[in-house]
Amino acid sequence: MNNTRGIQEMEVYFDGECGMCRRLMHWYMAQPLEIEPHFIPYQKALVDVAFPELEGYDPQEQMVLRINRLEVLYGADAVLALIQLSKRYHRIGRLMSHPSMLAMARSGYRWVARNRHKISHILFGPAAQCQLPDPAKEKGGKR
């Protein structure tokens, strides 16, 4: 994703039951991004109404990024697109998206995705089962 012109809306669908996935989405939310995506656990009610084709992208196994409700990226391609939106890490995203690196990035993503629950437990322990912070609470809003 080299050009963000024309992007009006981005939705990121992820495994909301995976502690590592939630932490990764929280990390993305904290990054200065060119475009602010909406982060949505695929288990959330009414997702199937808003994006009925989502199940076809196997969201329980890989992150899904939908741009302007038209273009869909998933797995490593979705992660790399988000990294490229980062004002700090965009060069890494571009490097890993280069054809000479992309196969390795995709292979690494598949391994991490298959083992994410184990990795989450090892890295974060039982605390990984916590929920994403409420954005209203983080910005001083009321409960």
C-alpha cells in the first residue's frame, strides 16, 4: 500500500478472543497512523450484517483489512498494509512488502497465526485474556 489517497474508511477484523491479537490491535491504535482504521473483533455482534463476506476470508485464522468497503487484504498483506500506514514504521512495511521479502513475511505470518494462542499464553500468560481497553475510558470519557 504505497498510496493512501482515496482511502476514506478502513476496517480491521481480528480475533478478539486471542490475547496477542488484542495486544497487537492496541499497539496499532497507539501508533500515529496516516489513516485511523476501525478495529473490530470478528466475533462482535452484527459483523455478519456489516460485512457478510467476512467468513469467506477465514477471520478466525487471519486478520482481515477492508478498505472503502471494496478492497480486502488478509493475513500478512493486511498486517503489512497497516505497518505502511504507520508514520514510524512505514519503511519496514514497504521493505517487507517487496516481492523478494513478501514470501518470507507471509510464511512467518502463517506460522504466528497458527500458533498465536500458544504464543499469547507464553508471552502474556493468563492476563492475555483481558479485553481491549475501552477507548472512551482512555480518552477521559465516561463509562
